[in-house]
Amino acid sequence: MSYKEYPKVELHLHLEGGAPPAFIRQLAHEKKTDLSRIFREDGSYEYRDFDHFLTVYEAACSVLQTPEDFRRLVLAVMEQSAENGVVYSETFLSPDFCGGGDLSAWREYLHAMQEAADEAERKMGVTLRGIITCIRHFGPEKAKPIALCAAETMGDFITGFGMAGAEMVGRPGDYSYAFDMAREAGLRLTCHAGEWGGPDMVADTLRDLAPERIGHGVNAIHDLALVDRIAEDGIVLEVCPGSNVFLGATGDWPEHPIRMLRERGVKVTVSTDDPPYFGTTMTREFEGLARAFDWTEDDFAELNRTALDAAFCDDATKDKIAKLLEAT
Ligand code: ADE
Ligand code: ZN
């Protein structure tokens, strides 16, 4: 069966990473910027490996220059999500790309994105919430003003704080100042770990930054005692199988750790990460899992419930989304 229409809850989507290549090409054209080096002839993004992916990603972000650009970006990304049945999306937002982490600039970008989120909810039926993320390879000092942006703008829309970027740069504890500031402000926390780093990176992230969710976390599978601890502590993994397979962070679909993690009692959820970069959509994620593991609607209903339980939004929003899920 096709899972395109099946309602879905997504917790791990990078807003800039969701930008359709045609959207970035159009902005480059409007701004008279030559970005041809980051596109293949067929129009898709071109990169060699994960480090080069981050370079191409930042080059694509260079044409996102104004609040209006980000308003259009939110609508373009949510259009793709809604087309693939997503009814609730938690999206990573990076003030580094919105005025370099300056708080008053960030407020203007955020205002534009929130307006677009309201429009997407009205017209497309997808509810969006934001998780502010610092970027690991920009270093711990740059993470502090990003945490301040998060602390100062938290509310109904900005619900969490996290960290993305090159996982092998530094150690999790280097970023504890930023995470402590976000936690003290009342933000919920998530952090990328165990996509490229081993189980030690996941363990250190849990010990030093104490997030309730981990972005990816799949390499925890190499230490079953850690997997059992993650399960017992109820830590939620934002697993992105299509991203892992495409980038080679894991083996192919049939060997993907999501199945074993789930069977050992870990709370797993499914997301796309940066869908046009990895040739995926939420529909393709569900269909890949159905093909690889014979997962059925019962499994996907459970994944959706786990994701909604772990969502950072308020209870009224969760109740509204739960009704949409129950209707299927
Ligand atoms: N930023 C965007 N996508 C990412 C990923 N898969 N890992 C780390 N940082 C990212
Ligand atoms: Zn990610």
C-alpha cells in the first residue's frame, strides 16, 4: 500500500535542509549568486560525503538572507511535508543563518517564520513547532548566543533547544553552558549524537547535556548495555533511516538498527532529516520500513504515538494532533 496519505508526526527536520533545490536555485537567481557548483545537471544537490554535505548546505543557506526568504522557505518546506501526510512537524531552526545569532535580528526572522507557520496550518493542515539549534562545528562560544536566542523567544512556537552539525568536533561537555542556559529557561532538549560518533558519544551526550531526546542515536546499537539504559530511561531516538542509508552512516535498510533498537524496548521515532538532500520523504521512510521489516499500519500507529508523546509542544496541541491520528 502507499503510505502517502497516512498521517505522520515528524520530530527531526532541518528547516534549511528541507529546502527544495529549485527553491534555492530561484533565490540564487533573484540574488544574482552563482550556486551552480552545488547542483547536479538533474537539478538535485551535489556533494561527496557528510563533510561536503555540510559545506553544500551552508552554501545553499547563503542565499537565505532576509526574513521574507525564510517566510517563503517555511511555506516551501511545509508544502512538501503536507503532501506526504505530515500533520505535525518539529523543525530545527538555526539563528546562525538568520542574522548570525544576533537576538534582535533573530526576532524579526522568527516573526516571519511564525506567520508562515500559521499560514501553513490554515491552508495545508500541518502544525509546525520550532527547535532552536546551535551548530557544533561553529564551536562552543557561538553556541551561547544561540541558546540566548532560544531562551528569549521560547513560547508556544519555540519549544526546544538542540545541537546539529559535525558531530566529531569537540565533546558534548564543551557545549554544556549553552544547554544549561536553555534548560534553565524551561526549554526541552535534544541533541544529535550517535550518527557518526560511537556509543561513547551518545553516553557522554546523555551525561553532560542531559537531553530527553537524541537525534539519530543509532550507533548506540554497538553497546547493548547502553541501549538497555536508553530504553529504561525512556530516552527517545529521532531516527532518520533514509538519511543514514543515503549518507552511509549505517548499512542498507534491512540492516538498519531501528528494528533492533525498537525490539529492545527503545522509544524510536522516524524522520527525514534533510529530505531533498537524501532523496527521501516521510512517505518513503514509511515505505522503506514496511519493505525492510514488514512493518504495517499497527507499527506506524505506534511510531506516531511515540513521536507525539515525545513532542515538545503543549498538551492542547497534542490533543488536537491525537484526534487527527485517531481519525485514521
Ligand atoms: N545538519 C543538517 N543535517 C544534519 C545531520 N544529518 N547531522 C548533523 N547536522 C546536520
Ligand atoms: Zn539532523
